[in-house]
Amino acid sequence: MVSFRLSNKTASPSIKLLVDDPIVVNPGEAITLVCVTTGGEPTPSLTWVRSFGTLPEKTVLKGGTLTIPAITSDDAGTYSCIANNNVGNPAKKSTNIIVRALKKGRFWITPDPYHKDDNIQIGREVKISCQVEAVPSEELTFSWFKNGRPLRSSERMVITQTDPDISPGTTNLDIIDLKFTDFGTYTCVASLKGGGISDISIDVNISSSTVPPNLTVPQEKSPLVTREGDTIELQCQVTGKPKPIILWSRADKEVAMPDGSMQMESYDGTLRIVNVSREMSGMYRCQTSQYNGFNVKPREALVQIIVCYPPAVEPAFLEIRQGQDRSVTMSCRVLRAYPIRVLTYEWRLGNKLLRTGQFDSQEYTEYPVKSLSNENYGVYNCSIINEAGAGRCSFLVTGKAYAPEFYYDTYNPVWQNRHRVYSYSLQWTQMNPDAVDRIVAYRLGIRQAGQQRWWEQEIKINGNIQKGELITYNLTELIKPEAYEVRLTPLTKFGEGDSTIRVIKYSAPVNPHLREFHCGFEDGNICLFTQDDTDNFDWTKQSTATRNTKYTPNTGPNADPSGSKEGFYMYIETSRPRLEGEKARLLSPIFSIAPKNPYGPTNTAYCFSFFYHMYGQHIGVLNVYLRLKGQTTIENPLWSSSGNKGQRWNEAHVNIYPITSFQLIFEGIRGPGIEGDIAIDDVSIAEGECAKQDLTTKNSVDGAVGILVHIWLFPVIVLLSILSPRR
């Protein structure tokens, strides 16, 4: 929060820099930038920023004064002073700091361009070029010397300071009609006007021994055979005087060199590659550059790298489930390897060696087991080996039955006329029942949620289970309203199979007549709630524990209403590709009630409540509608809320007075951005009106269309809908 007194003197800021632009300094010097305010009410605050990157760590700031001690080339750039007093736009003034420097001196020799001969010859022209990078470039000057004595431009010694055909910072010395007396050492010296920077001096020898380069590759250096992970050196031998810089690049494909560039320089003709990978196999080109040598057609040579690597195989891992006395065949295939000409294999069961051999022309090896028994179940490993290493296929051969799959399409509890007890009709199908031996029983484990001890019993199975067959077992004597964990494990003569666990949670049935209903979305059938096919996207079930680690921060719940990170809830995910205004609609099951007089008031009331979570700066709208039986196109607004409610669960309570079977609709509307997730949980309907404290003391329900909805006005609503039809 920013506060200040508004008066007739209030004004936006203005500033002035007490420095030149640009500022040119030598490295090592200290520089001070001064910024002062020339106007603004309230008094503006002053800050300094750098156009690219942060201010140097050694920077000293004091109000509007910035000091950089012992400046370096890395400190160069544009620095800006910004004044702000929260009135109008901030004021900004900038200056550019240039740190003077000379670097990277190079030369090249160009033989007579009017003759095709690359050699230097008496009586012909020769040009010596010298190039230096300078900051600032306009301060660069060159001087030429021969054998230490100053040279001046003449008819036979023509000196040019800049060459329009060459990049900036280049000087040329043209020797016309070369004579024997012109042999010697020529030196170009680069300087910056004003001094303070060390000169760069480059020597070039012109003599009868100055000859163009020649490039060769030692026979034993190509091809180079190496293994992945090794360090190798590629060599191109260059002769001639002077020896130029060698450029290395890939010759067989347009890909980058190991350092990420398209070309790498070498001053001795050697290219060193650390941690070689198989992608680095191929041909490499070395060629002479003009730098520090002759400016002639490049000499080229090729060096081949062959990288040996262990076989890549498939499958890396495969689980095979098969019953006893049946056969199984495992196959391990080679995808690629180098060298491939000498490949051997070995099969093992645990540490026991089963078979070894050598590949001929085939690309795979197989191992069959004719009749499975307890002795030959286990982990089989096939290692395929070359001189670079081994690739491995692993197979888990087991007789374990697959896990059962719980059936969620029936309503959860079985209604009982006992006050404290409920039953549950547990239903499941068996995944791939014919894959292994016949399932003779299931081990059923049950424990109250939050407890440690499992109570177990066996459910006998007679005959073979068919694929898709629905198996039913009634759980009785379950205590209201407790939730239970149920674990189901298939048993065969091999032993235990894979287990499946689910949570069952008490909620009163909705048929034949509504008494009470509670849904915490813990079960897979989400209490028979369904997605609306006419909306833009769906509600999603999740818990904090199962939430994607890449979820959008600053939105959505960090636990369910009870504080559990394992508890489930329903939510709308508003990340891309969702767009503003798109809707997700969740439909409740249809609740049946005893028939009432549709034209008269009713005394039967129900308290409808739920928890909702609306946290994030882009929260849209959560609406709840009531739909009556036979009126599928009419939806009565029941409750609504919008905007950010903070990182907490709120509770809504609404009295409803239905006269016939009805359905509730939760509608989530996506807001303007990705931080707009909306969640709901613990939906309840109980016979009787909500307690007054529930309607008044819970977290407020803003934007509610109406807390009390008297459906006995139903004929009026129907008449209005006929006169003014809705979509």
C-alpha cells in the first residue's frame, strides 16, 4: 500500500543526469554516475538499472549516485536512472558506458591476386592484412614497421588503414613488385587514440621460406575407433610457413560440433573431444583458414570417428504371466550395436547360467520353457554382448493372477432398517482370468479407515471365472457412518496374486425415497455423479497426494476439507487449452421423494450443503442449479459465487422444498487465466431444514441467488419459462 497527501503541488517526477553520454573509460578506472531530481511531489525515489543483466556486484549505490570501482569490459552497457513517486509515469534517463579495449589480433598473407599461383614470388605483388577488434572502433589506429623500423606508404609499399571489402579494424600493406630486399619481418601495431590501453603487435615474416600450407592426416589417425565415454584426439598435420589456424566441422551431416558451435578452431591441428557419444560417430573435416596463414583456397582433409557402444535391445523389461504346466518363449532383439560383427548372448535364471551362444545372421535370440513349474518361475536375464559392453533384456515369468477390478456402477450402500449398521454389495470382475491357473478363492481384507489391523477371510470360488463376469459379495455389520478399506487378493495354486484396494464410505441411498445423502467423491463411481455431455470440459477427481507435480501454483486446494492430503474432491482444471467462459457441468444422481401436491405448499424440506474452494487470482464462477423431474430444459438457479475466496474451504447451506424427483447441477465457469481452479467436496442432502446457525454462521455465500428455494411455486416458474423460453 502506498499513501501520500494529494495537493495542488502534486507532480510526476523529472530527473537529470550529471554525466556525458556515452562515457568512454579505460579498464581499471573507477566511474561515478550521478542522477538528481529536478521535480516531482512527493519526492521521487531514485534507482539504477542495467539494460541487460544485473548491476555489477561491486557497484556502490548511494541515493542517485552509482559508483563502479575498477571497471572491466564485462561492465560495459547502458545504465538507466529511474525516478518514481507513484504520480504519472516514472522518469528515466540513460547513458552508455564504453570500456576501451583491444583484442584478438590476426593476420593473413594474400599472394598476387592476378596470378593463380598460391606462392609468393619475386616480381609479383603480395598483400599483408592485419585485423584487430577495438572498442571504440573509431579510435583504432595502425602503424607498420619493417625489421623494427617505421614504414610509410609509398609507390611500392601501399598502406591502407581500412579495407571496404574486409570487416572493420583491418589494415593492409601491399608490396608491389616484390624484391629480394623486401624480405624481412613486418609488424603491424594496433593502438587506441589517447593511450591507456596496451598496444597489440603482430609480426609477419616474408622470406623465401614463406610458403602456403599443406594438410595431411596421419594414416594411423583415421579412422579412430573409440568407446562411448572415452576422450579422443583428432589430428590434422599442417605444414607451411606460417601455420594457419585449423577449422574443424562435421563433414557428413549438418549438426553442431561437441561444443555446440558449427566450427571449432585449433592452433595445432588437434581436436580434443571429451566423453564421446555414439551420436559423434562420422566424418570430420579439418581445413586451413586464412587467419595467421595464407589467404588462399582452403586445404581440406577428413578424419573418421567410429564409436563402439554396447547393444541396444528390446524389451528392456517384460512381465509374462502364465499358468503352471504351460509353455512360454522369451525373445531378446538387438536394435543397434557397434561393432555388430561379434555379438554373443547368455541366458540366466537368477544367477543360474542357462544358455550361451553367438549371433549368426539373426537379430534376436530366444529361450523357450516347455512346461512351467515353481522351479522355473522367476526373473530371466538375456545379456547381449560386444566388446563395448552388454545390453540386457529382463523377463519376469510369474504365475500370479492379475488384480481384480472393482465394479463402481452400482450405488454404494445397501439400505438397512437398522439405525447403526449398513451393508455393502461389493462387486468386481477379474482381469484376464485365463492368463494363469484357475482362481480358487479370494482373500478379503477389511479394516476401518485409519486403523492398522486387517480382518481377513477367504471367499471360495467354484468353477472357472469368465472374462467380464461380475462377482458379488455382501459386506455386513458395517458401522454407520464409518468408511472402510477393502483389499481383495486372488489365490491360485501358484499362490497370491496382485491385490486391489478401495475405500467404501457410508452414504444413504437415493432410492426408493430420499432420506439422506452424502458424497465425498472417494469411490471410483463418484456417487453416481455424471459429466454433462453438452458442456466444454469435465470436472476432474483428484487429491493433493495424486496431484500432478507440474500443477499451476497459487490455485486449488492443498488438502480436502478435513485437512487430509489423501482425501479426494472434484475440481475444474483451468490451464490451457481451456478458455475464458468455458463451462464444466457435473450432474448429481436423480433423487426420488414421495409424491406431493404440485399446486400446494409442502412441509417436506431438505438441507442441501457442500464445501467449495475458490482460490486463485483468475477464479471464475461456481453456480448450482436445481432441475426437476420432467423439466430437463428448465434449470432453477439455486446458488452462485465468484472471485477469489482465499486458500480455504467454505461451506454452503441451502434449504430446498422439492415436490418431485430432482437433480442438482454444479457448473464451473473458467475465469480469465490459469489460476482459476474451483473445487467442491462433501455434498450432502439431509431431510429437514438447515439449522439457523448453519445459514448464518458459516463462511458467507456471496452472490447467492437465494438461500431458500420454495419449489411449491413451481407452476409460476413453469408459466414464466413458457412466456420467456430459455436455452
